[in-house]
Amino acid sequence: MNYKELLLHPSSRPFIRQARFGIEREGQRVDFSGQLAKTDHPKRFGDRAHHPYIQTDFSETQIELITPVTDSVKELFQYLEAIYEVASRSIAEDEMIWPLSMPPVLPEKDEDIMIAKLSNFEDVLYRRYLAKEYGKRKQMVSGIHFNFEFGNDLLQVWFAQQTEFTEFTEFKTELYLKTARNFLRYRWLITYLYGASPLSEENYFVDKPAPAEPVRSIRNSSFGYTNHPNVKVSYSSMERYLSDIERMVEEGKLSEEKEFYTPIRFRGGKRVADLSESGVQYIELRNIDLNPYARVGINEEQVEFLHLFLMYMLWIDQETAVDEWVAEGELRNEQVSLEKPFEQTAFYDEGRNLLQGMKEMLVALEEIESLPLMDELLNRMDDPHETLAGKIYQEVQQSGQHEFALSLAKTYEAKSHERPYQLAGFRDMELSTQIFLFDAIQQGIQVKVLDEADQFLRLQHQEHIEYVKNANMTSKDSYVVPLIMENKTVTKKVLKEAGFRVPEGAEFTSMEEAITAYSRFAKQAFVIKPKSTNYGLGITIFKEGAALADYKAGLAIAFREDDSVLVEEFMPGTEYRFFVIDGKVKAILLRVPANVVGDGKRTVEELVAEKNLDPLRGSHHRAPLELIQLGELEQLMLKEQGLTVSAVPEKGQIVYLRENSNISTGGDSIDVTDEFSDHYKKIAQSAVEALGAKISGIDLIIPDKEVDPETNEKAYGIIEANFNPAMHMHVYPFAGKGRRLTMNVLELLYPEVVNSSINNEN
Amino acid sequence: MNYKELLLHPSSRPFIRQARFGIEREGQRVDFSGQLAKTDHPKRFGDRAHHPYIQTDFSETQIELITPVTDSVKELFQYLEAIYEVASRSIAEDEMIWPLSMPPVLPEKDEDIMIAKLSNFEDVLYRRYLAKEYGKRKQMVSGIHFNFEFGNDLLQVWFAQQTEFTEFTEFKTELYLKTARNFLRYRWLITYLYGASPLSEENYFVDKPAPAEPVRSIRNSSFGYTNHPNVKVSYSSMERYLSDIERMVEEGKLSEEKEFYTPIRFRGGKRVADLSESGVQYIELRNIDLNPYARVGINEEQVEFLHLFLMYMLWIDQETAVDEWVAEGELRNEQVSLEKPFEQTAFYDEGRNLLQGMKEMLVALEEIESLPLMDELLNRMDDPHETLAGKIYQEVQQSGQHEFALSLAKTYEAKSHERPYQLAGFRDMELSTQIFLFDAIQQGIQVKVLDEADQFLRLQHQEHIEYVKNANMTSKDSYVVPLIMENKTVTKKVLKEAGFRVPEGAEFTSMEEAITAYSRFAKQAFVIKPKSTNYGLGITIFKEGAALADYKAGLAIAFREDDSVLVEEFMPGTEYRFFVIDGKVKAILLRVPANVVGDGKRTVEELVAEKNLDPLRGSHHRAPLELIQLGELEQLMLKEQGLTVSAVPEKGQIVYLRENSNISTGGDSIDVTDEFSDHYKKIAQSAVEALGAKISGIDLIIPDKEVDPETNEKAYGIIEANFNPAMHMHVYPFAGKGRRLTMNVLELLYPEVVNSSINNEN
């Protein structure tokens, strides 16, 4: 088979970079002094045996982050960043994730290294066996597993161009076998460039032979976590490979097939033996050290390189003496792993030739945008200081590896907590959706973004699929509910019929019609508004009734915005947003116009600047609160109060900078959930029920919340029910307790997984 | 109590016309010769005992139409017209509704008059008693029952202005008692103006005393359907009224309280006796003859007059000698009823004074828009020919009453069937909603229009409430379903994941991004389209692939319409709309561009004119098909075929006048449901299920519907699923069988009431 020809075939062109990726990243939980965490894996992740994203590896402290399979590098890192951030924010507040492959200083006593407390006893037994066979300490090393699959269209096109194989699965198996053989032969180059475990910490090599540190990669050397030397498997054919592994197990050299720690694994069915049936579906590279300069342990450059490297392993020839070929690779990798970090590698020429060959392949395939990366890597061939091991060793010489790692861990920890309302990887989405994604990942519900700009998610747990838009539009509400809420007249009719107090009024579709109703409203407080617009446009409020001429003027303004106009009783009082989920008020929010409180010393301008320092404030809806402006409108508002931006308000004086209470114009969100008795909560709950909704933000006007609505029929009025209510302002309010509504929605969708009363405690 | 003062009080002004109305209208079913129908009440109305709109009165042939209580005269007639039209279209095709109060020629034998076959045996027994007591023939007379209630705000305002009563119910009871006494005293005026039963037909007065016909109103005279003369009840107080009725029943003069046939009934609780507890809620006038000049038996003028007349009964003084006062009214009404139709009434002066007094009241209340009606009625005092009885008698003299009535019945029958896709009273709503309303009324599901312009309905059967918009948006679909369908990318992802064939492609948000994907599409048939627009704007199709420059041009056009652009595989074939309801394909429609078929004789213009005669064609979406135009686009299309509007196409030649197949531009809708085998139906059903929808119109491209999709993976492609699919085009297609989808939706909502397999048979 001439794979080079397949790669070069014109029909491959559209799909040449098509591939699927997946990453598993391990990392030790440590405290702020860099000692192994003494706590258990956090309960809030639920059942880790089934968690798709966050599990534990060998030890209880060794967290494992797992991305789903993705079709692009971009998506791969979106998930990896997000999962990392969820994990780092969900572990105990005084813990963080160790950024190195080599573990921190380990406890002196073996028993202080906790084996992962998995619920499946077989899994525990296997770990106990490993501890006995290899020693607990060796198992504490962490790394990246990189799963890779050539794209299906690409494979299909290749398959169509060849005649050697009639079965697609056989074709794929042979293709990945070749990739693997060459990979094993040349993987030393990866160790050279990205090896990142030059030193060990105390209590790692206890009673075991240790390398003469520093080196390029302890983890990739024979001092790392490898099988005993008597484990030998041939890559000459799939049959041979499988029968060798089987034999190793039979002979007791391996306890089971998964104990075979090859740097590249073939993946197909559930068990290794299934490969003979299913063929190879993808390959798993296991030789990548954690890159401490990347928060998540690996960066996009590395993935790009690995992708092209694997493609090149297909491009170049292979030796027919397979076992010798692979054995030569083993030797070279061992040698490179144990070279000193600053030392030029013994295989410098072969390395340069590989990178030059990759450049030629890229040119031939017209994939020239990756040429600069190849040139960069060629430089690193010449300058070992620029390799990962080289860079780390330089820093370690100054501060010591422990300090180096601790400092990085703290930096990453701080970054994770900087904007807790955002989620790395998905920062272009709406805040409510980012928070919702966070919760779904934390709870182990599989999430996929179907449309980023449209905030459209697909969730899955086992067979249970849900689609969610804007974090609040779900299958739990019926189609007709938002349509009812969208129509103010219909909403009022439904609520009124169910016995709730809504503004009395009428809808008109012409001036004439509306004018005949003048006498109904003339002497009361009333409001004229367009039926369907929502941004305050076209609204006129008459708090003392109105003369006919003013009534007409108000109508004219409203009719400019819509063909239908509502004239309604005006209800005085304070507006509260009641957020109801599944029949319960989960949060009550008061919105207050942009304001500052004087201290008798600072000017308005200074007070605004200080208030704007709050990390909850930002711009363009990227934070739960917006920065307070001092523009024309705000200055006008100050002027009306006899103030300017340089006035110094008295101590305790509240200076409002806006009339409207919108959060988007700098208003404050204040959680007042606990200030309300059950009376009003029940009203909100029943009203939402009358509208048939499971999730709604319903706005009540309440003149005095101490008044019992059962004794006073004008104690409240319902002015609107919202079918797409913002959630983030409740989760991260300006003042008062945050209410994790996203978790409540998740529980509504997945009661079999989520228990918000546990999860919201934290 | 000075009611005049209450009426005049300024606080009454805004509510002075506020009232609630309800009408019951009886009518005999007859065949086209005017003989009583021999069929049973149609089964498709379901259980008539619980039908809110369409029941039977005394005889099986006597249909009774019942409006709900409405707040306006407009709404009252909307319902009455609609219910009439539903009834007249739902009875057998060779039957119609007799337009007179007096029945048509009755069968000679008593046993040929069928007592209504009600399911409740007590109801049947009661009718048997009536037949025995009064004779079957007398019971065959029909009329209008007019239910009236002063508006609640108006009553509350009045109540607040007076001090005599402390209980609101007592206040109301006294108010309606006064209204009733004066009504009974002056009701002769109604008989004079609107009496409309001058003659009887054969076999009505068999073995009974008969009046010397013609008169003003047989029905309102003692020859009509009245109690025996020994039934006397006092209106002096509610206690007296109730105890008198009780006594009549005890003495056996009435079999039960409902046998008391007063021209005005007090209504409150379920039984008459409940009135002492509940007070009077409303009154029921029973003295209105069917107005044959109104299809529904009464017109808006009459309702306006009755409203003002009842108001006036409150306005004027009452005699303290109540029983004599009422007795005087009885005498006068009997006298007027039996006057000859053209004769000036004996109470001319009192009549003029009443109408003049009403004018004065109207002026005092500033309700001057009703003055012209009063002047018109004053004219009728002078000219008895202009009264209803006078007008009827004039016509009857020429043609005979039977012919007169038969001719009117046929006119009304034709009108009911003229546009079966519309529903009187609701013609401003969308056709699908009109048809849906028709079905709901027919099936006895209570309907209320919450918002006419928004096609928003509220349905109710017993405690079961449903809201419906556009006749297809219901509680059965979930909120997230239309959101999925609205987003083409998400729809495709969901369908593809579920294993359906959708156009392969990608979404781009920038030119640059889209251009990099050029090689993926360059050589295949593909289409570029904006993601979210729906009207064909910005779409470019490349059936043979495209050069890069053309690809870029197509992108530029699409990006003008939307920020997101889809580039997709183009699927050749015919597009079919599969309409799926509750997991089943209920209709498949093919849409064909506007066209005519030549006959070798007529010009294109003549062929179009003839095709446009189809009553299914109309304009502005008021008919299921649109008129074919011969505008610029059509003429251009002709020109491309080498034709003009005056060309004469050959016999059988199909001339297309449009490229697009939209119904809105004159296209034909062709039902092809039965032409499809189950293969494609199952695909459509499963695809809609995968999207989670209960109601959807899903569009499949099928190159050849004879190809089995299980053997050919390119046999179909799904291009769109619609969450607001038009229904009327399936119910009334241009060709093929109509599919009553509205009934299927109704069954989905109310399986406890509707069985579409029975109802759609008809």
C-alpha cells in the first residue's frame, strides 16, 4: 500500500485535515503548600464511575479530566479548558491542581497515598494490585492521553482509491498499524520536544532505582511508569499483537490486557480482544508529559504537531522488519528521555530530517499554513533550551521545582476564580448558558453546543437526551406557554380568569376605538403602551389621570410603535422579579437604578470609579452587572438633583444616576428571596402554574411587601411573565445571596442525576 | 329606589352600555321540499346532552343553537353566526334550517313528530308529559331566548351610589324585579315591532282553537305555547314569586318549575328555588319570534333595541299595584299579538310615548348614537307594513308562507356552503383557525378567541383547558421543539444524529471561513443560503458545482441577508410536505407552480380566467388557493417559453406561469397522501419523532417516490421541518382528497371528546 499516493490523491484534498480528537488529562489535587490533598474526591461530582468528564485515576487525589471526542482542535480545547475550570472551581477552596507530570513531594508513609475510592470493587482491587506490583509512588505520575482518529470522509476517500483491501475495517486496521509502527520508531522526537519531567520530588524514588537527574522525561523513560521488561508485544500484524497480549496475560506477566502500558494503544471495541472484530477505530498516544506552561497541560501547537506527525508516520516508508524497527525506536526514546535537558540530542540529524520531511509533505499537500510551526521546531532542534524540558530546567535551577510548580498552580487557580460567572472555552456564549454549562459538566451530564450563537445545547445522560436554549428554554415547557406570555393581552386574560390581579384595561387597534374608551380611564392612574414592544418605547404613564388631549397624545405615541395599543390601570409600587422553577419560587430579585452611596469625602466620579472595580461589573453583557456610565443621561439625572460628577455627596446619601432600573444600564441586582414570606411566593407560583409554565420569571408590583395579600386585594399586581428570563443576575447578584437557578433547571431536566439541594449548598 | 338617578350618576357613565348577552335560537330541520327532516340529530355533534352550542329542543328535528355569554353584541353575533353555520353545514346535505317561528307543514300523524332522542331518560319523560299536556304540535314552534345581564362594573357603581340595600345580591334582585315588571307591562311593543308569526301552516292547529289569522304573532298570543290560564304568579316580590311557583307545582298545575312559561325568566342558581339564595344573576326574555330576514333569527338592531328597552324599564316609574300592572301588560300583549299585521296598533299613543321616552333617556345619558334607531322605530309605529309581521305578510300574500320560508331557507343554506373554508363571525382570522373553530364548535368544545389578530384560542371541555395558536401551536409540543426547527443547523444536526439523510454542509459566519471550505463543495451540486431567512432571498443554487469566483459571489449574496450562511449539498427531486400529527402522517401535499392546461382553443388569459373561477381561489389568504396573476413575472415566464397571454396552448399542454411552487403566488396544492407507500411515511414520522414534535409539516425531497428508501440511501433528503405549518391547504386542496387536519389536532388535544376517524368520514 502506498499511503503517500493516497494522501496526495486530489480527492483527499477537501478532507486532508479532517480528524477527531480527545484528551484525558490527569493531575494531582494539592493544598496551597503543594502537599497532596487529604480530602476525598468532591461529592458534588456525583457518581465518578459514570462521570464523562471528571474522574479519578490511580489515587483519590489524582483527578482525571476527559474531553468528549471532537471534530476540531478548537472544540477540543473548548472542552478541555471548560472541564479544567469546572474541576478547579469545584474542588475544595484550599486546593488546586498540580501542573506537573511528576507528583509533588509524596507522603513518607505508603498508606497516606489513598487509592481512589471507587464504587466498583473490581476497580479498587485492580489499583491495589498495581500498587503491589509497581509501588504506589510510581502510579502518582500524571500525563496526557491523546486520542486520535483520521476523519471518516478522509478514510472513505482513501479506501475508495485503493484495491488491496475489500473490507473497510481491515483497511483502517492496517493503516493504524503502520502509523503505530512508525510512531514507535520515531516518538523520541516528541520526547525531545515536549518531554517535561526532568526532576522528581522527594519520596518518589523510594527503594527504587532512580535516574541521574536532571533528564528530559523521567515519565517517558524506563524509570517512569512502564511494564516490566519481560512484557514484549509484536506490532507485525493485528493477529500477532492480540495473541501476544493474550499470552502475556496467560503467562501472568500482565494481570489483564489493560495493564499493557504501551505508548500507543489501539482502540476499538470495549476490550482489546474486540479489535479483531471491530478493527481499529482510533489510536491513543500515552507518551505526552503535562506541559506546565499550559493550564490544561497541553496546548494547540502540540496537538497540531501530533496531528501532522501522525500523518507523516503514514506518509513515510516503514521497515519490513517490524519488531526490530519498533525495538530501535524504544532504544532511541529511552536514550533521549534520559539525556540532560540542555544537551543536544544524539539523534539530531534524524530529528532534523523528520521535521524537514514533514515540511515537504506539507508543501506537497498544500497545507502551508503549518510551515512556520515546523521552522520553529527546527529551531528547537538546535536549541535544547527552547524545548519544554529545557525551559523548565532553566526555571527550576533558580527557584526549585517545587516553588516553580506551586507558583504556576496558584496562577492557574487564580485565573479559574477570576470570573466565576464565565466558563473558559465558552466565553462567547451568554452568561446564563456559561453557568448552565458549568453545572452540567460538574454534574456529569454530557453537553454539546449545537449552535453557539443561538445558545443551543444538547444534553445527554445515558439514553436521556434534552435540548436547551438560553439555559431556560426546555422540553419541560409547552409550545403554547411562551406564546401566551409573548402576548400581553392573552397573558392578562389567562391570569385574570384564574383569579389573579392584573392591570385592568383594554386593547385597541385604532385611535377612534381608543378615544371612545377615554371616560373609562380619564380620572385614574393609567398607562398607555404598545402591545408588543418591550424596551419601554412608546409608553406614557399618567399617574393622576389625563385630559383628553393628553390621552390622545399618549395614544399617538404608542400607535407609532405598534398597531395594537393597551390602555391599562397604572399600579404603583415596587417591581420584583420572582423566578419560578417547577412550581417553586427559587429567587426574588429587586432591581435598583444605577447609583452610588456618598461617604462625605469622595466625588460622584470617584464613587462610580470605585463601584466599577467590582469584578461582577463588566461591559457588553460579559459580566452579571454592567459598568456604571457617566454619560449624558447620567449627568442630566445628576443635574436634576442639583449635582455634578465632581459633587461630593453626604455620607449615606444615595445618588441615583438613572431613572430606569435595568441592569444593562448599571443598575444593581439585589437578591431579596429570604425577605419575603410565603404569601407572595405562593401567588407567584400559582400564577406561573395558571400560565402552564415550568420556568418563568414573573414580575409583581408590590406597594408594601409586609402587607398580607390575603387581606388586601390591591396588595399586588402581576404586570408580566417572562418566557426567557435572565438567570445570571440571580446567580451573581450585586447584593444578597446568589441563587444557582441553572442547577435547578438541570435538576428539572435530570432529576435522576441532579439534587440541587446538595449541590447548591456548596 | 330612584333608578333614574343611578343611571344618570356620572360614575355610571363609563359603564352605561356594559352588559352581557346570550342567545338561544331554535329551528326545525327540514328537507329541500320544506318537510320536517326524517333523520336523527347528526351523530357528529357527539353527546348533545353536554354540547354547549348545538342541542335539540322538544323534537328530534328541532335544533337549538346556544351562544356562550358574551360581553359585547359584536361577539354575540360572531358566535351566533358561527354556530349557525356549523349547524347548517353539519346536518345532512339535503337538509336545512327552517327560518320561521311557526313550523312548516307538520305530519298528519302525531307519531311522525319525533320527540328528541335524549340520552337522559328524565328529559324524555318530561317531553312526553309536555306532548300529552299541550299536544306535540304546539311544541314545534321555535323562537329566540335572549339572556341579558347588566355589566358588573355598572351594577357595582349603582350599588355604591345607593343606601337602601346593604347586600349586593338583594340590590340586584330588586333591580331585575323592577325591570321585569315594567317589561311585562310594556312588552307588547316588542310584539308590535318584532312579532313575526302571522300565519300557521297545515296540521298545526289540529283539534285546537285557532286564531283568526293573519295576526302579528301567533307565538306570543294565547294561541302560542303558553301555560294553562290557571297558572298565575305574582311579581310583587321574589319571595312571593318563588312561593307562587312552588304552590303551582304542589297543586299539580305545573309538573315542575321549569314548565312555567313566562315571557321573562329570572336566572340565578341551577333551580328556580335557588334564586332566594343566589339572587337574580340575569334575565331571560322568551318572547322573541324568529326574524326570518336574519339568517340566525335575530339581528343586531333588535339586540340594541332590547338592551335599551330593558334599560328604559329601569329608568321609568313602576306602579305599586304590581299584579294589576303586570296583568294589564298581559292583556295588551294578547291584544297586540292578535291584531292584523297591517293594522295600526290600539296602543299607538303609548308606543310613541315609550319610544319618545327612550330618546329622552338616551339624550340624558349622552348615548346619542342610538337616536336614529329610535326614529326608525317611531316610523314603524306609523307604518305597520314596516314591522316584521307586516313585511312578512306582504310577501306571504304573493307567494304563500311555505314558499316564502322555503326560498329564504335555501338562500341561507347556499350562503352557508358558499365558502366552506371560512367561518362566519371569524372571517378576519386565518383560514386554518377558522376551520379549527368550526370543528371545535361542531364537536362541542367550548372556544373563546383570546386574541383575534394573534389567532389565539382558549378551548375548554369540562375542566380540561387548552390554549391554541394558529390552530397548530399547542401544549402537546414542547417549548424547545419550535426552537430546534427554527434553527436550520440544529435541525440538521438532530436529524443527522438520528440517522436521517439531510443535506451535508456547513455553517459559516464569515466570508473568509466559507472560502477556506471551497474545495469541499467545488465539484458537486450545492446551494448557498442565509441561515435564518425563509422567503427564498439570498439563495444561490449551483447544480454543476461552481468556480471559486461564482462561489464567492453566491456567498456575498447570502451574507447580505444574514450573518450566518449555510453551504449545503443540493438535493435534486420533488419536494413533498408531509404533515405529521401525533406520530402519524395525516396528509402529503405536492405543490405545483401556477399553471394552466391548454385545450387547443382558449388563450392563456382565458384559461387563467376560467381557472380563477374556482371558489377555492381568492386573494389575501382568504381562500385556500390564490388567484393566478398575469403580472410582470408571469409574462416573463411565458416569454421564456415563447408564449404570450394571448397564445393558445395545445390541448394537454401544461403552461407554467411561475417558477416557484408557492400557493401564495397561484400555485396548485395536490393531495397525494394515498399515492405513497408506508416507507416514506415512516421516515417522516420517525424524523418528526426525533425532533420531539407532535405536530409538524416536514419537507422531503424525493427524486422518485417509487424507489424503496431502504434499498437506496439517496432516495430522500429532509430539507426542513416546520413548526407552524399551514393546514388549510391540506383541508381544501386544489386536487385530491381533503384531509381534515384540524380535527386531528382537536383529537390530539381532546381524545376524550373527539374521534376523528368517525368525524372525518363525513
